[in-house]
Amino acid sequence: MATGSTKTKGNVCTPRPVGCSAIASTAERRSEAALPPVSDSLSAIGGPGFATFKNRIRLEKLSKYIGGGTCGTVYETTGTLLSANGGPATMQVAVKVLHKLTWTPEGAVEYNKDVANEIQILTSLAETAGVVQLRSWSEGLTDVHLVFDKFPGTLHDYIHRGDHGSRRANVRSICQQFVLALKHVHAKQIIHRDLKPGNVLVHDVSVGAGLSAVGDIKKPSIVLADFGGACQLEVGADDYASFSLIDIAREATTYQYRAPEVFVHQKIRANSYATDVWAFGVCIAELAIGMKPFGSSNMTYYQTIEDAFDKLLNVLYGANSKALNVDVRQDASTFFEHLKTLKMLEVRSLPWRAVTDADVTNLLRKCFVAHPPSRPTAKQLAHQI
């Protein structure tokens, strides 16, 4: 892996420095202290090909807020493609704005390596089917702008605010596209680490007031997005026995989409291709039933990490977290041995018992095998749906 992206040493991803959370917690310090001298370009820590998409699109003023999270904010604006062939072309684009600089625990300022990692990962995924494409990136004094095609909505929008008939009719199609995209990502030795419906972009879905489908049912197309927490591994996608213990500030995987092995320890978590396969399964289950399979029925209830773990054990295996308490989960090998003993409930006891497509229900059963090395790969699943 080139310099500037998340590396691995053996099967251990090296820690990335304190990310965007450090910016929020040290905002006052930043305003009071002069920034140490740094190079004016993030490319200084990038590897080969890092600047491939730099400054390809000239942006107008960021005009419309689309959404945001802990580490970035997304806007809609007009961009002009600066092409050598045929002159400039104007288009509507989505722009993800990220902090360029970050504070270290020692109080020094440096480039945000999380941002450099995201650019490097997206560059390596150029022209990969089923993956959102980085069209351009640019940088200012304190921010970095990542430019993407604008999509009408996300899979979360499609599931929770769209037409239920369309959703049920397109489970298989979306499932096939999703697992193929994941197969391609894993073939690049990249794990996403935060697969969820909000990080899957959808074509042919309306968002806003007039969301219900009218007339014919379109087959939506999807792409995987938000690779801000992604990691590149040294082991290939077929090596499921190898895990990367990632000790970093950012917890990428959202609780309700977390595989059992990711609950191994409060800070050091076992991540592998299998963790992505589990999260993919949760997304498909949510698509099939129209609600989070392991979420709280009370939408105002804030799930803790232990709540989420207990919920998935109960829903899938009829178990609880007492036998898999925090002490057991301190040691990965001991925890994994316990996971081998968990057997999934019969389909009539599972949230997707009303789903009639046997291929989909069989795929979900395979995704939710508790012992990660026993879970199928995305490549294997792609041949089964």
C-alpha cells in the first residue's frame, strides 16, 4: 500500500492519528494558537497516483446542504469539468467537505491522515463497478473538498421513505448489485468497515415530499459510498482466517451493523472481509423487512454498544450476552471459540420470516454465521444469488 493510506504490518493495521473528533475537541485551542508551519499540499503525504483526480473540477459556491456526519459535511453545487478534450462541461455535483488538518495528542498540528487515506482508497477504486467514483478533489488552507456525482438518495431513503411495493419487488436486484460491488472492493484488498443503507447511494429514487413511487416500478441501481473508514489489508479476500486488529480513534462500524467479532474489545477490534459480509447481510435484511433487524423498536431510544450486541444475539440465536460478557470478549481467540457454539434460529423465528424469496433468506442465513472464518466470502455469495 502506498504511503499516505492505511497500512498493515502483518495482519495489524497501524494506528491512524487522532481524526476529526480531535478538531471538535480542540477548536478553542486552534483559535488561540498559531498553526505550526506545514506544507501547503495534502499531496505531501500521498502515494503514487494520489494526485490523479486533483483539481479536475472547478466548483462554484457550495449552495445546498445535503447532509453530514462526525467527520464531514456534504453539499450540492455546480462544477465545471476542466477537460482538455472538448472544452469545459458543467454539471451538478455532490461535495464532501473534510478537515485538512488535525491536532495530535501532543498538541501539534499535522495533516489529517484519515482524509489522505480516503482519497487514496477512492483513487485505487477508480472505475470499479458498483463504487461511487471520485471525480475530483481540491484543497484550501484548512479544508479538503471531495467531488462526486450527485445521486437522488440513499438506500436508507429508499427503505424508509420510499414505496413499500417497489422496495419488496427489488430486494433481489439490489442484493445482487450490492454483493457484486462488495466482491469488487474486496478483490482490491479493501474492507469498507461502515456498510449501512445510509452509505449506499441509489439511482431512480425520489427524495423529499413526493417520495412515493408513481406509475411503473423502476429497477434502482446502487453504488457503495463513504470510504472514510476503509482500510486496505495485506491478506487477500479469500483469507478469512486473518484479521486486522485496528486500534484507531474512529469507530467506523455503526452499532446495529456490527458483526459479533467487532465487539471483541472496547478499543481494539477484529476486522476482516467477514465483517463487511455481516454488515451487508444486515443491510439486505433491513431492505427486506423495512426496518433495522437488530435496532430498537422505539426510534427515540438510543442504543448503547452492549444493547446492540445483546439484541443481535437474542434475535438471531436466542441467546444473551451473559455468556459473552466483557471479560470473555477481552481475548479474541476465547471469544471466537464461544462464537462457534452459536446456532441460528429457524427462519420462522427470524424477522424476515415473511420473505418468500428462498435465495434471499438462504443468503441471510450465510451472512449471519457467528464464527467469522465460517462466513462465506462476497465472491462466494455473488455466485449464489
